[in-house]
Amino acid sequence: MNEEAHAILVGARALDGLNMRMAALAHNLANANTPRFQSVAVNFEESLRVAEAKGDEALKALRFSFTAGPVYEANDERRIDLLIADASQTAMRYSALVDMLGRRLALRSIALGGQR
């Protein structure tokens, strides 16, 4: 796979991780006031770096997963503001990555003689 296709594959896998993180944050926000609620998280960046260094086949095989967080008791403080900030940051990263990938694909199309 050439360098351009490799970069697009890395970007696509990062989008997968960010999408899962947003789902985890939505789950945590929706259940924040539920007694005995257990939060979830998605930490994918390090495994993405490792797979990227190993090559395209490792990237294609890479799967992300949810990890269990703490269980919140009825009187535990829940920082909704921090969850919203994390969701906002994740959405911005996702949007920026989609924009970057769109530009790369548009340039590739122009370079190959396609019309936009």
C-alpha cells in the first residue's frame, strides 16, 4: 500500500476509535444519574500508534473495545461538565479528521484526473 493509502487507513481507524469514544461518552452522560452506574471508556490512541508502526495489515486487524470504569454509588459526585467537555473535544477531533481525510481524497481524485 502506498503512503497516501496508508495515511487514509490510519485516519479511518482513528475515526473508528473516536466514534466508539463518543458512544461511550453518550452512554456515560445518559446514565450519569443512575444508581450503581458503571462508566465506560475507549482508549485507542496507543494501540493505533502500535498498529500503525507495524503496518497496514496490523491496522486492518485492529479492533477497539470499551473498558469498564468506576461504579458510581448514589451519593458519588458525577462531573457532567467534564463529560460534556470530553464529548466536545471528541466531536472536534472527529470533525477535523473527517475534513482532513476529505481534502486528501479530493486531492487524490484531482491528481488522478477526476472531476470534483
